[in-house]
Amino acid sequence: MRPEEIKQEINKLNLADKLLLVKDIWDAIAQDNFELPMSEWQKQELDKRYKEYKAGGQNLHDWQSVHEDLRNNYK
């Protein structure tokens, strides 16, 4: 089945079935791709940030305060 045909079939589904389909697709991706590909620059950036974190050079914030700040800044 071609992607356009799949889209047409998806459009026929109700919302609950679409959400279940999305979940099934994500589960299949996770199962097939245990390790997601990462570019070299991404690896280097993560290594740099981890070293800064271990050296105490990072200010960490809990997710609740980050969400609150985002909500307040983008009202």
C-alpha cells in the first residue's frame, strides 16, 4: 500500500482508533530501533553537557518549574 492510500484509510478512522494506531506505530519504531541514530555533533554536544554537569557547571531545573516558566513567558 502506498503512503497516500494509507493516509486515506487513516482519515476514515475515528479519533480513538487513530490514537491507538499512533501508539502502535511508536511501539513498532521503538522495537525496531533500539538505538536511534545520532549524528557526531549531537554525540559531542551531549558529551560536553555531561562533562559540564559532572563538574558542577550546569544549573538544573525540575520539569515543573520549566513548564511554569514557559507558560508564564508565552501567554
